[in-house]
Amino acid sequence: MKLTFIGADHEVTGSCHYVEACGKHILVDFGMEQGRDVFENQELPIPASQVDYVLLTHAHIDHSGLLPLLYKNGFRGEVVCTFATSDLCQIMLRDSAHIQEFEAEWRNRKGRRAGKEEYIPLYTMEDAEGVIGQFHPCDYSQRIVLCPGIEVRFTDVGHLLGSASIEMWIEEKGVQKKLVFSGDIGNKNQPLIKDPTYLEEADYVVMESTYGDRYHETPPDFVTELANVIEETFARGGNLVIPAFAVGRTQEMLYFIREIKERDLVRGFRDFQVFVDSPLAIEATNVFNKNFQSCFDEEAMALIREGINPIKFQGLNLAVTSDESKAINFDMRPKVIISASGMCDAGRIKHHLKHNLWREECTVLFVGYQAYGTLGRSLVEGASYVKLFGETIEVKAEIRQLAGVSGHADKNGLLEWIHAFQNKPKEVFVVHGEDQVCESFTACLREEYGYAAEAPFSGAVFDLAKGAWEKAGLKVYVKSEKPIQRHKSEVFLRLVEAGKRLMTVISHNEGGANKDLTKFANQIHALCDKWDR
């Protein structure tokens, strides 16, 4: 009965935890690292082919984005999550695979001219489709027998459509323990989705700390503030460009703009146009509309009962094709452009920044977290020049942030969530926060509120039955490495994973018919003869 910390330890992205109990191997999230990677994550202690279950807290790529790679390396178990998370992952993982393939194609097109070695995508659309076929969605609050000795339940945590905290009950060799993974804890009073649901009991808690050192301002009137930004920008003759996460934040912006238009808050520009330029965001909006019954809050449901779609209005334009995307910047009318990615590190938003950053009449409005190392973070911190598509662009547009718009709870919200437990957990493991944030929030829990709390590094192993650390994590900084060198090692690691999967398949055939086993052995020997160098 052990818990191993793999990813998002003293970092915000790349979430992954590994539970070994009752003879089963379980991952909670398997996310991609985004922005600047500070610390080395330890490898999974088992081959991908031995993972029995992945429990997924929500669909964001920093929690789900490496699932196709897991499948590519031999995973054939079940991915368990809520219905809305499953629906969102079907579009988000395909989109991520498309980005991987597109990047590989672009690199290879340039690389072939320079005589460079072929760049292999991290995973392909086939891998994404494969892992999507392993999804087994469930309802909120449904207590599920995962396997003998382990039960789980997903509870709405108010961060994203379908997001959940995960409760895990484990009974092994007469020892019973309850483990809770907070997932990303949502901010209160977000549009569309419900507030976080609190839990009451746990022996051990793995808790996020993204905003564990700061407080959101008193919730402003987002509708009025956004309307003012739109009006000021349009009065200058400029465009308002909003880099927004395709899933969650884009739908919130549409919710606000629908009300702005309904109340006629942008004076002189009553019929202004709004362009959503992200195929992923458009598909995600359809998923929101599909899952309203289980996920929308009472305010959104009241609109629906009146026959009003909370995220649709006159003047909303959806750009799906690349030609539709390009046409936006040839439309000379002042307009709102909402495009992904939210941190400006990929996607169509970069084209809109290229066309608008140099124009002093325009505004770029950030409405979400900007990780270290991203273009969005550079702009927010006052960069005078940025490079886009090999071209240096002077930043003359007004750069603003819509303060308080966050899908994450602030320090008060995090404390409210942990204080809801009727008795203090035996240990709180603080994860999913930047290095200093993890440390400061852990110190707060320990020194101000008397919790037993630790902020482990990747590789740390905790024995849940004994209530003791078995192994300390390692604070290993990422070494700078050329992309092609790193990618060559990844290809070799894939070969190693394939070998591990072969061993797993061999063990599964123990006790089989001698005839079949002989045939299997001969096939392996023939393969080895072909490749043995």
C-alpha cells in the first residue's frame, strides 16, 4: 500500500501520482509539463504495460496530456473519470496529437534541408485514438468498486467542467486507509460550473497549492470590467485580443459577453463582433452544452429554463478552418478575438498577436494563469519585444489582465477546502505549486494550523499502511539539452518500454498450452535474430 510522487511536485504542471495496492498499479493523472520545466520527474517505477488503471481528475492537458504516450508504451488498462472529462478528453487528446504530428512535420521539413535526423512526434493520432478507447466514464458521487480491496468516488471540485476530487478506499491485509486526491480545487462563484464540493474524512490527502501564497481580490464585477475594456479598445479603433484556454476560460468569456450584449454595456458599439478562433474551443463549447445537467450551476440552469443558451449570442462568429482564421485579420472593424492557447505558447493566438501586438490602439487581455517560460508570462511581465514566427515584434498594444478570473482557489479557498475535513488527516502532501509556493503553503499548514504536512519531490515514496516515508524524493534540476538529442533518447526509451510490455505479455501466458508457448518463444527468437547486432 504505497504512494509514489511522480509529477507536479514543486511544479505546477505534469501531474502524476502512482498508487500500488491490492496487487494493482494505479496512476492518478498522467499530465504533460507545460511552460518552463524546472525539476526532473522520476520515471514510472513500472512499465506502462503493467498499469491497471488511470484515475483522471480532469481533462486539462497538464493532467491528461501524456495518456496517449502511456498507450504508445503499452498501457491497455482502464481510464476512469467523469462523463464530462471523458467527453473533453476525446477532443483535447486528439488536438494534442495533432499538434505533436504537426510539429514533427514542420521540424522534418526544415531538418531535411539541413540533413538533420528525423524528428519523431511524442505520440500520434493513432495513440490518442487508442487511449480514448480505454476510457470508462462514471457519474459524480458514484462509489465504484475498482477491484477487490479498492473503491473510488469522484466528487465535483468546481475547477473545470467534469473536474473532480478523487476519494480512494483501500483495504489490504486487514489494513484500511482512505486516500484523497484534491485535483485542482476550483475558485468559488465561477460562471457556468458549480462551486467546489467539500469532503469530510481522509487518512491522507494529496493537495494542490497553485495559488497557495496569494489571495484573489474581492470578486470584481467581471461583466462591467470586461465591457469597459472592450469599449475603451473599440474607441481607439483597435481589436481586443483575448488569449484563452480553449476549455473553460473561453466558455466563461462567452458567458460574460452574452450578458454584456444583453445589457447593452458597450456604448456606441452595440452590434460588435466576437470571433472564437479555435476549433478545440468550438468543440469544447459543444461539450459544455451537452453536459449542462450534471455540471452547470443554478444561475446557468435558470437561463436554460428560460430558453437562453448561456454561451451563445448575436454577433458570435466561429472560425474553424485556417482560411476563416486568416480572414479575421482582414476584417477592419474593431472586434473581440478569443483564441487559444491561453499562455500564447502554441496555436492560432500567435498569429493574432503578430497582427495586433504592434498596434498601440489594440489591447491584449489575459484572463488566466501564465506559467514561467511562456510567451504570455513575458508579455504580462512587460516585454518590449517578442519573437513570433522568426520575426521580432515591438509590443505597442496595451497589455492588461482581468484580475480575479481564475479557475483555481486562492489561499483562502485552499484552506477552506482542507479545513472541511472533520478530523485532521494523518498527513497532507502538498503538490502542484511552484517551488516556493509549495514550501510556503506547507509551512502555513504546519505552523499556523497544526497539520502534519510535507511537500515531496518527484520520486518520494510513502508507505500508507505504516504511515512512514520509504524513500525521499530528489530535487534534480532539468539539464539543458538539445531537442533532437532528447528526442533520440525518447525513441530508445520507447523501445525499452516495448521490451517491458513483452515481459508483461509473457507473464500473462504462464500456464498456457505448451504448443502455444513454443510458438510464442520461436517468434521472439526470430525477432531477436533479426535485430541482434
